[in-house]
Amino acid sequence: MTKTTATMITPDSDSASAPLALPSLQIRELTFRWQSRQPALTFPDINLDAGDHLFLRGASGSGKSTLLGLLAGLNTADNGDIRLLGKSIRGLAPSARDRFRADHIGVIFQQFNLVPYLTALANVILPCQLSPVRRDRISSETRTSDTRAAIHAKAKTLLSALSIPQELHSRKPAQLSIGQQQRVAAARALMGAPELILADEPTSALDSNNRDRFMQLLLEMAQQNKTSVVFVSHDPALAHHFHHQIELEQPSWLSS
Amino acid sequence: MAIFMTTRMTAHLALTLTKSSLWHRRRILLLVTLTLTLSVSLLLGIQYVRSEIRQSFTNTISNTDLIIGARSGQLNLLLYSVFHIGDATNNLSWQSYQALKDDERLSWLIPISLGDSYNGHRMVATTSAMFEHFRYGRSQPLTLQRGQWFNDLFEVVLGADVARAFNHSVGDQLIMGHGGGSVSFARHDSTPFTVTGVLDTTGTPVDQAVYISLDSMEAMHVGWESGVGIPGRTLTLEQAKQRNFIPSNITAAFAGVERKVLTFRIQRDINTYGKEPLTAILPGVALSELWRLLGQFEKALLGITGFVVVVCLISLATVLLTLQAQRSAEIAILRATGASAGLIASLYLLESLAIALLACVLALALGAAGIAAVSPWLQANYGVLLTLRPLNPDEWILLAAVPVAALVIGLMPALSAWRRGRRPGWQVLDDV
Ligand SMILES: Nc1ncnc2c1ncn2[C@@H]1O[C@H](COP(=O)(O)OP(=O)(O)OP(=O)(O)O)[C@@H](O)[C@H]1O
Ligand SMILES: [Mg+2]
């Protein structure tokens, strides 16, 4: 079994115990096997403080998406520990993991991010329909009794902030450009201020202008919400946007 | 309380998502629904018509113990004497009829003589015994909605449908056609008939016939020996009243038996009658043979429909599974946003269920419309009364099987979605 090595280019990666807020993400000795005959993918230990943004790099096949799947609780690790917001998610029942994901995690995929039959606005509102926690966060923030209206207003604000003009809010995804779709997906991930956003190469289909604007908007708004971001890309040009970066090395059984 | 709130929220979300999803793909789903609708209405329709026809069949004649005619097959005799379908190959001589009349074991006899028609409706020449002794359904006698039974020459009593079809009522004058068929080339112009009564609806071939006396039958054919009416030789009412008519033969006779145990004995005696080759049949036996004959056909039909349904279910499954494969991107998004495996499964199930229920409702509407459209034609041509009635339990079960089957089909992707819920991937985009 080969070991995946990692370099965490962080000034003080071991000072996780110091801050008051719980670290948003801690992983220890994590391994995962897709198939029993394959050697396990192993992942470096990571500590990510609340509100910090992590850039996750690595060659194709190095396990970046797999790691995000583990963090989202869509897969369960074979070994090791994942703590999100101080809570170990390995031991949780599937339904509890779904609940946790709905309440605390926003996800952005590389493509096909939107439910095709819902409007841009309805797509953004979706997390609030799946999670009372995220809904309550918005209603307590605005202090109105009309939760529905508050959620709509919040979604519209987010979309506008991500430079989706008003007239596109009621469009279906098919009538939006790829760049617009990705920004709507970002708005959805940000909706209800989850503690953690997982993004898997969301900019790979965008040109450099669009990409830079996307990065800027996403990270700015994450900052405002004090949301941690784990961002996967193999584009090194994006690294400077982030507090930390980490590189997954390709397992040797793949490179040979 | 919180759990209750979330469950309600989830149910609401599942419904709104299903609604939007169905609407989004409405074109393809409509086609699927139509296919399913057609096969459900076909299956249900055949089942319905089958039980209606069976009912209608067994209702056509009752309390008649024997039907007697010239030597022929029992089905043939049953068909022409009761259903007015086809023609008699031979007649029963008046002498034989008299001999039957003299048989004390028979409590009553109804002679009938067929041949002519009124605008395509059989003209049945008989006597008042018909009105007195003929029974249908559950021993119901013939009843008149208007007027009275004929008791003189050139008087006619109409079946309910004949009166309705031509808007006839008591007092109208009718010209009979010579021979059967809806268009008669030769008509009995010189001997018009007067309507004296209209029968109540029976739901049997009686509704489609007109009834005159045996004497009228003879009288109207005087001067027709060559096959066409020769002017001057036909009789007027006054001339006819002066004469006495004795028919030389009749087509058949219905008989009631005094002591039922003797029925088979009498049947054998008639079948072996020395002076003329005769056939006596038991209507019940003949009816069940007819039913068996149709039963084969009916079974084949049911089998074919079963096939149609299976094919349709398979196509339903194919389309649903293909649609689900299309939905996998959306499902990945929902899962990543925190939708539980249960919610995903319910999306699949709701979709199948919605399609199946819609198809069932449409099939019911289509079936009702179809029956309403076909029943007048069926009754006019075959004397089978097809009524719109609520579904019977068998039919409900058949109908209920459709959404159940759709649920089972919906369960396949739902199950695999649930399994994937157990061992999912990051944005899994295929494999249903
Ligand atoms: N659903 C799956 N079933 C089996 N093996 C898988 C599955 N998904 C990924 N793998 C394997 O796991 C390893 C890591 O895959 P992963 O998708 O995490 O790579 P990645 O770093 O995201 O690559 P890329 O940059 O191309 O997206 C690969 O060797 C891949 O073949
Ligand atoms: Mg990947």
C-alpha cells in the first residue's frame, strides 16, 4: 500500500487548539477505498480554522473529489477521523449525515449544479427548504415574522451580489450561461450561511475573466459569512486567493 | 414537534419538486400517460363489456323450457329464434305445431314466424301467447309502455327501440318490407299496419323487433305467391277480415313444460318425432354453449389485452428508468444539498404514481365515452344492451393494479437511489 503524501503550506498548521471558535474541519489519518481490490487512497491530516479558505490541489485521480465526498458525508471513510465543527461525522447514521450536510455544508460542483426544472431563484432557496437551521438563520438575521419573504429577499440579494441581474432570477438553468449557472450555484451554497463550503473545480468551464470574478465574489461573501471554504482545482493560478493550500499527491499505483 | 415540522416540510418539498419536475417534462410524460391510458382502457373495457354481454345474454330469455324448430343445430335455432340473427333453414309445419299443442305435458306454446322486416327490424308474427307467456331477465313479462297488444289484422306492436328510432307511437301507419335487411326492395304497400302498442325496454332483442299476428302474416302475403305483390290480388283490410287464415308453417315455437322433470323426455320425443324432423333445445344449455364459443374468443381477447398491458408496463418501466437516468444530475444536487435518501425515493415514487393515476382517470373517462358511443350500435346490431354502470369489484381490482404496478416500477430506481444513499459518491451521474 502506498502512501499519499501531502504538503500543507501553512505558517502554523498545528496551532488549531488556540482559537476560540471550533476548527471548521479536522481530518486525521483518513483512508478510503472505492473497491476492495484497490489500494486505499490516503489523505493528509488537515486542520482548517473557522472562516479560513483552503485550496486543494492535485493531479487528476489523486482523490480530490473523493475527499470532498468524504467531507460532505456522501461517503464514509474506512479509517481515520473527520471532525466538522468539532463533531465527528464518521459515527453518524446516514440520515444524521444528511441532516448535518443540509444544515452546515454548501456544495458547488464542476458542472450540472442546478435542478433543471427550478428557476434560478428556486434553486437558491432549496437549502432553506431542506434545512430548518439554515432557514432560521436567515429569518433571525432579518428579524421579520414572514420567513418566506425573508428567504426570497435573501436569495435575491445573494444573486444580485453575485451579479445575476434581476430578470434572470426567474429563468430556468437551461437559459443561463455556464458562468451564470456557476454563480447561481455559489449563491445556493452561500444561502443560510453554512459553516463550510465544498467546491469541486467550479471554475474549470469559465474563461479567465469570469473565473477571477467568480473567485472574488465567492470568497468575499464567504468571508462575510465567516464560512470556511475547501476549494478544489488543478489551476495553480488560483492559489493566491486562499489562506492555505494543500497538494494531494498522486498515488504511485496510478502513476506507474 | 421539530421532527414533525421537518417531515411536513419534506413532504411539501417532495410534492412541489414532483409537480415542477412533471411539468418540466410534460411532453414526454404525456405520451407515456397516453400509452398507458390506452392499454388500461382496453383492458378495463374488455372486462366490462364481457360482463355486460354475459349479463345481457343470460337475460334474453327465461322460463322457456324448450325451443322447437325444424331440424338444425341448437346454436342456429337459438340464434334465429331468440336473437333474430341469421335465418331458419327450414320451417315447422302447422300440423306439427298442432301436435305440440295437443301434447298435454306442455303448459304453453308461443309460435313465431319470421321473414319480413320493418326498416331492418325483424317482424315477428306470433299470437297473444307471446304477451302472456314470454319471460326475460328474472322472469319479467313483457309490458307495454303505451297502447295494447294487437288483437286484429294489420295491427302491430313495436319494440321500445323501434318506436324510439322512428319516433312512432300508437296509431301510426307502418309499411312492412318484404324479407329481411334494412333496405327492402319489395314493400307491402297495400297492407299498411297500425301501431296498437309500444313495449317497455327490456334490454333484449325484443326491443329491436315488431310484433304482428300470425293471421296478419298470412293476410299480407296473399297475392305474393310469386315473391312480389301482384296489384289487384293483394287483400285490403276489409277483404282480409272476411277470410280465415291458417298458416301452413311457422318458424319456431317456445314452450313451457308443466312438470320440469319431464323436460328431457319431451325433448327426446320431439327430436325423434316421426312425421317431421324437428329439433327441441333447452335455452339454458344452448346459451351456455354460445357463451362457451364466445368464451374462447373472449379469453383470447383477454390474453391479448394482458399482453398489451405487460408491453405497456415494460415501456412504462423503460421510460421511467430513462427519465430517472436523466434525473441523476438533479438527484446528485439534491443529495449534496442535504436531501435524505427517503426524499429522493419519494420523488421517484410520486412521479410513477402520478402518471399511473392520471392514466387511470383518463382511461375511465375514455371507457365511459367509448361505451356511450358503442352501445347504441351494439344494441341495434346484436341486441346486446350495454349500460353505463359503476365498476364492479373485479374491475376495481384490475384498475387498482395499475398504480400498484407503477409503484413497483417506481420502486426500482427508488430502491437504487436508496442503495446509493447507503453507498453514494460525489456527484454520481449515472447508473440507475
Ligand atoms: N465511483 C467510483 N468508483 C470507483 N472508483 C472511483 C470512483 N470515483 C473515483 N474513483 C477512483 O478514485 C480515485 C480518485 O478519484 P477522484 O475522482 O477523487 O480524483 P480527482 O482528484 O477528483 O480527479 P480529477 O481531478 O480528475 O477530478 C481515482 O483513481 C478514481 O478512479
Ligand atoms: Mg474530481
